Amino acid sequence: MQPERVSELADLLSRARSARAGMGNAVLVRSDSGMHCSALLGEVAERVRRLGSIVLSLSCSPSDAHSQSAVVRQLRAASLKVAGRDEDIEGEEPLSGIPEGTGPFDHQLYEVLWEGFTQGARRHPLVVIVDHIQWMDETSLRCFGFLVRRLNNLPVLLILAYRTDETPVGRTLIDDMSKCDRCQSLTLSPLSPHSVRDVVQTAYSGQRCDDEFVQACAEATHGRPSLLEKLLASLTADFVPPRASQVERVRRCGERLQAEAAVDRLLRQPAALQEVAEVAAVLGEEGDCAVIADMLDLYGDTIWGLTAELTRVGVFRATGTPERYRFSNAELRKLIHRDMSADARRALHMRAARRLNDLGAPLPQVAEHLLQADVAEDAWACSVLKNAADDALKAGAPKTCAEYAWRVLRDWIPEAERAEVLWLLGRAEVLFAPAAADRHLDEAVRLFSDAERQAAAIVERAHARALRQGSAESALRPPRTVLAHVDEKAFAELADTELSLSLQSLTSTVPAEGGGAVPEALDRPALSHTLGVTPGERGLLAAIAGDLACRSEPRDVPLELVRRALAGERPADSTSMVLLLRCITVLTWAGHLREAQRWADHMLTRALHQDALFPRVIAHCRRAEIAVRMGDLPLALTEAKGALTLTTAHHEVKSCHAVAVTEVARVRGAMGHYEEAVGLLQGLHDLPASALGIRGRFRLHSGDLRGALADLMECGHRLEALEIVNPALSAWRGFAALAWKRLGNDAEACRLAETEVGLARRWGNPAVIGQSLRSLGEVSSGAAAERALAESVSLLEQTDARLQLALSLVAAGQAQGRKGSLAHARQALHRGMLLAEESGAQSLTAEAHKSLLASGGRLRRTPVSGLPALTPAERRIAMHAARGRTNKSIADLLHITPRTVEVHLTHIYSKLSIPGRNALPDALGALLRHEC
């Protein structure tokens, strides 16, 4: 027995001894539920029996509250039973004279009760224990009140126990009883922290229990022994160790147990309290009591009294103001809501929706209730849900919009209304389920009779089809099916200019059948400086920029158009997503990698805020591609795997699976795992054209020349059909040139390589030109090869493309070595090896090291301290920390956990030999100035 109960037991036994000496008294034992009060009373009964007292133990039940004199009759029956076992008091049992038919409280009952006690106590001390008197009927309470006032000179101890978190039948009578001179109050104490530790240690016998775990158990149960035992039984059954790491699990389990206990208590409360609790559960975890009163037609202060009573029994918690209610925990509200009958729950939600609407509540609050109500053939409810869906989409909450729309579509509605709701649903689904969006928008197109509405649905459907695969080429060059059955002349006649511009942004990027010039069904507006004010104009600017980039036109004009397209506000919809994807792609191809990275980060941040899966996948893929181009392969692999995990786990974005796999293969191949990269891309359907170029490149590295050439030429055929000639997307010509070179066709190799160099020079990105020149240098010979490789290195040194620079340095070093210029070869190879190592390109590092040794260079050990020892990820985190960012802000920015940031910083401090974060700016001084 815990020390708290030992003390309380001693107090009660002391009073029993006083009663035996003729000093009759009464004790009112107060406790919350779960305090083991009944066990304590049982122990008292056992101890006083040993002292020679007669014990009469009674317990009230909820049914006794509705039965007159029920407990008094229990007392009579118990006394007869005791008398039958004890020959000394046979015939003198207490209450033996109470008639069976005694009705309401009257003077006769007083006298019989008093006479019985007097006769029984005359021969033997008497202890009467009555538990749960909160359920005792009023007549019995009055009788016991009568007894309490007349115990002075009788050897009688009267112990009355009640639970303070139950609603008593006669609270006033109990309070009056407690004020009597011969009645003392005893309130059972919760377990102390020391006692809680003893109980926890007993449950986890032989195990060390962390202080945080024990404290969490105490807080979760408020020191109530019964609740603590249930908590520990649940935790041990689930093999939860008593460790600090399990504190949150303890808290959740404690909340669940408290909620279950509160629901049990609520079922024993008056119907009025249960009704208030159910209405509150429908309204929400917290809210305004006036709404409950309005729904239940309660007036005056009645509702405040009922909510105060629910607070006392543990259903609500104190809010500091009677006008507000709040459930004691969220789990309790869910249990009450769940246990209601389905019909009652739906009816209450509909009443709540109408009352809240009448009171001017926000539209989403009304709509949330309608989601759980019966809205079939209710025009008002359907209208509210449709308006709420429209508002949710405008506010950047596509899943909420879809939820409202689906609720309307579950029931029959007229075709005109159905088309509107399908249009809303499709616009929302574009952001997280483009395949479903395509289906719903296609149905909306068929159902719409209004020309402008139909046109808007056609544009949205086109965006869904353009984005469905998730690849850059599908956004820049949508297939002709995206605008199937589109009457372009009808679009041109529409009064809505934005719709016309949206259609034009799509038709401007659709290649002509059989190649040739793009058919401009709508006149392309002049690219004046005023264009770019509205979303439609900005979308068209992005489309034209992408079109020019695909054709490998000089990059200056596309870059200007992209920056104008990105200026101003962008709605969180499919049009904005298409615009962002096109702009990020153009910026990436143009070599503005940091700017592209910022916009990819923006896309990911917004997607996380919207809980939109599809933009998340695309953003991760774009971030992976940018990281590869910047030579940060570990980061690229993390991003690519993030995209792959989403497409594997969520069916809604399964259409992007091939693109995610392609990014993983691109990174693994760049690291040197060529066979793994090829294996990832084998057997996949709907591979983007550029994915074939990636597979062909790594087949070439692994020695499969014929397979590589087949993939590369097929990639080229598909891209040329799409009129994408820019080598910034895929350098298929350069790698095909290498394959032809090794197969002995030098002329074809040089032709392809020179064509690629020409297209790259026209585009103007030094990184793309440098890559193309490296391919030309590797298929050429003599001075031409040397010039091409030297220019490649020179151009790449001006860019952020560290991995491409490493590749060109190694190629140039190897060429210098074959020529016999060993000193120049060693210099180039050493630089290339260091860059490859920083990038995480293991195979290239090994190749450069091998060539360096062959040219007479020495093996240099990998730095273990100082700035050179930092990995790219560590360097990036160190830079952010040095600029004053917190661990959490760094984690949010890089989309990793704060714990990962902490681990990296620990390694950084060790490598830089500094005590902590404050020393980072000095340690990174030169590097910080260079980045700025």
C-alpha cells in the first residue's frame, strides 16, 4: 500500500477506535475516480472487524438514484445478514423494524432507523461503510443526515464515500451533512512522485526507469492509482521500454485512458449533461457555449451551469470564462462523437451547420459540418460546400477543396451543378492526382453547356495532361493530345482574354506534325515590356521562353522572358505550376543554377504547405537535377530518393514514377554505379526521351556500345520529333559520338559532336558548351582535340558546374599524359580528382587517381581536418549556421531533420577544431566572402 493510503487508513482506524469508546462520529471521504477509494474502504472494514466491531458495508449504484429509500433497505438487509451470523445480537439487528412498503421520507422512517442503530450499537460497536453516496436517493440521504446528527454517545462510526467527479443526486444534502459537528471530511490524495516511481518500478521489475518516463506517467494519470495501473498494463503489454524517448507515447496512452474513463462517467450523468456533451462534440474540441444553448433551446444561465457540471466531472476543462467550453482532451471528444448513433450524428451536424451559418460563422466551419451531414437533395448544403471548395482552392488548400467537392458528388445533383463541381475537383486534383484530374475535367468538358466554362475546363484538362508525367519535356512540349478536340477559333472569339492566353501558352509549345514550324493558331502577341501583368500573360511568357530554349535560340531572350514571367503574384493552381516548371527548366538549362534552385525550393515549400504531392515530386526531381549539375551528388541522391519514395508510396503520383527513377539513375550513374543505373531504367514504361539518353550514356560507360548507341539515337529521334534540339536537356549527340568513335566511325562521331557544339554555342550556356567541347575533344585528335579540351576547361571554370569541370579536367589531363606533357597532366588530373571527390563521383575519382599515378603523380591522402575536409553537405550547413540560421531553420530550408543538422555540425566543429557555432564565421571567413 502506498504511503498516502497508509496515512489515510490510519486516520480512519483512529476514528473507529474513538467510536468504540462511545464517541460516535462520521467521516465523509472525498476522492476522484480511480483513487482506489473502494480498496481503502475494504481494508478499513477488514481491520475494524479484527477489533471486534460489527461492519455493515454498502455500495450505491446509479440505479439507486431513482429508487426511494433504496440504500436504507440495503442497510436493513445487511444488518439482518450480520445478525444471522452473530448469535449475540440475534433479534436485535439494526433497522429490523423498517416496513417493506415504506414510501417517501417520513417521521416513521426516522424513528425506526434511529431505534435500530441504538439497539445494534448497545451490544457491539458498529461501523457502517457506504460507498458511492453520490448515487444515493434523497430519502436515504436525509435518513443518513438524521443519523449523523445523533451519533454523539453511540459506539458507531459512519463512513460515507463519494466521487467528486460524479454528479451527486443530492449535492445540497451532502454539503449539509459535511457541516455537522460529528462529521469530518477526508480527501484522498493522489500518489506522490515517489509513490509513482515505486509503482512504475514494480511494473518494470529489474529495469532502469528514466526519470522523464516516470514523470510522464505521473502527469498522464494525475497520480490516480487505478489509471496508473491501466497505463502501465497497456505499456508493458506493448513492450514499451521505460525510457525518456517514450514520453510522447506515454502521454498519448494516458490521454486515451482518461478519455475512456470520462466517457464511462458521462454515461452515468443526467441526460441533459449527455446531450450538451454530444452537441459540443459535434461542434468541435472547443467553442462558444452560446451555440450549444442555441441548438438545444436553452435559456438564461442554464447552459453555464451544465458546462460547469461537465467541467467538474472531467469532460470539459476550465477555460477561465463561462462563455467558452473546451474538452479535457481531443481523444475524449472523438470518443463521444464516435459513440453517437450515425443518424443522430448526421442530424446534429446538419443542425450545427445551419445554426452556425445563421450566426455568421466562417464558411469553412459550416462546410466541415456538412461533410458529416446528410446533404442529399439539399440545395443549400450543396451550394455551401461548392462555395467552400472554391474558397479552399483559392486559399491554396487543394485537398480540402477536393474533399468538399467529393461530398457533393456522392449524391445525385443536376448535370449543370455536377459540371461545376467536377471542374472544381479537377482543378484541385491537378496538384496531387493529375490522372484523376484528367478524368474529372474530361467529364466536366462534356457536361458544360456554357462556352467559357467549357473552355476553362479544357485549359485545366490540358494542364493536367501536360503535367501528368512530370518531366521537363512534357511541360515544355506537351503532346498534341492535351488539346484534343479543341476548337481554337471558338477560343479566339471568347471575351475572356486570360483563357485565350492560357490556350496560346499551350499551343505555342505543341510541335507540328512531322516537324517544321510550330503552327500558331492564335497570333502571338508582341513581346512588349507591358506583357506580363496578368497570370495569363506571364504563363504565355514562360511558354515562349521554353519554346525558344527547346529550339536552342540564344539564351538572353528566354532568360528575360522567364524573369518577367516570375514577377508578381502567382496563384496556387495548375497554371502557376506549369509556369514554375517551365521557368525552372529554362533557368537550369541556361546555367543559372542558384536561381533555379531558389525557385525549386519555393515550389517545394508551397507544395508542403498545400499538402500537394505532385508538386513535391516535381520539386524534388528538379532539385536533384540541379544538384547534379552543381556537382553535389549526395544531396542529389537524397532529393531523387525523396521523389521516388513519394511515387512508390502514393498511387496518386504513380504517373511520375518513371521520372523519379530516372533522377535516381542519373545520380547513381554519376557516382559511378553504371550497371545499377542501367538496371533501374530497364523495363520501365513511359520513360521520358531524356531518360533514354541517360541510360545510353551509362551503357556506354559500362562497355555496351551497341545498346548505348541504340538508346542515344532513339533519344535523339524522340527529342527531334518534339523539336527539342538544345543539348542542355540531353547531350545525346556527344555520347553517341563517343560510341561511334569506339565503333570505328570517326566521321559520324565528328559530325554529331560538331553539331552539338554548334547548338550549344548558339544557346550560350558556358557549362553546356564546355560539355559539348569535351565530347568533341574526345572524338578528335591532335591539336583540335587539345584546343577543344582546353576551351572546355576554361568555360567550365566560369560556371557552378563542378562535376562537369572535373570531367573536363580529367579528360584534358589524360590527353596531356598521352601527349607526354606530364607536368600539365598531373596538374589537371589532381584538380579534377579533388573536384570529383568533393562532388561524390567515386568512379571518376578513382579514374583520375589512376591516371595521376600513371603520369608520375603521388598519392595524396584525403584531408581529415580544415575546410578541405568538409563534405559538400557539411559545407552547406556550415555556411547557413555561420550566417546565423538556427538548426530548425536550416533543417526546414534543406528539408532534413534538425537532428541531422546537429550531427553534421558536430562533425564540422571537430574538423575545423572550433568550440562551437560562434566560431564558424571566423573559420569560414574566406569562404563566406567568396560566396557573397
